[in-house]
Amino acid sequence: MWKEFKNFIMTGNVIDLAVAVLLAGAVGLVVNGFVNDIMMPIVGYFTGGVDFSDLFFALDGEQYATLEAAKEAAGSVVAWGNWVNSIINLIIVGFVLFMIVKSYNKVREPKPKPAPKGPTAEELLAEIRDELKKQK
């Protein structure tokens, strides 16, 4: 059983998967840092400094100064600003990943063109047959 497990772990697919998972985590950190530290301040600037994460609607009709205050008072709130932040984050992350994949596709080696198709085995045999008939 140990030998089978060792063979399973050492196959290329498992190693490739492990590398992909680790790289995905690293790329996720980089992209989230880009979104939170670069793009969201720009979005905030163009929306007049609005911080979407603090926008909410209190279902109990009370007025709360911040979302934190509403949560501390155990008020029922719909934190729609967090949802807007999530949508903006998704759009930016999707665009960044699109640009990464597009760049990768440009850099990677092009696939070799398929060899031109030659005659089939039947066509070659027919030609040989015809040549032999001519020689008689």
C-alpha cells in the first residue's frame, strides 16, 4: 500500500496540481492586494470618497451611525454596501485575471502546425498497383 501511495503522489498530475494550488493562492493574494490597495481607492476617489462597505439599510427602522454600531446593537441590517464591494471586487479580479491569461497566451509557444496531409494508405496502394500494371 505504501508503494502505491508513493507512486500516486509522485505522478506528474499530483505534483502539477499541488503547484497550481500554491500558485493560485499566491496570485490570489497579489490580485486582492491590487484590488484593495490600488483599485478601490481609485473607485472611492471617483465616487466622491464613498466607502461602500459602510452602507446598509436597517430593517428595524432604527438609525445607526455605522454598520459596526448596528451590529453591536444586534439590529437587523442589510449590508448592501458590502455586496456592492464584492461586485466591484469580482469585476476587477476578473479583468486582472483576463489580462494575465491573455499575456500568458501571447508569450507561450505557438502550437506547431499540423503536417500536410499526404495520400492515404489505400491511395498509395492503388498507385503501386497502377504502376505495376503499366510495367507488364
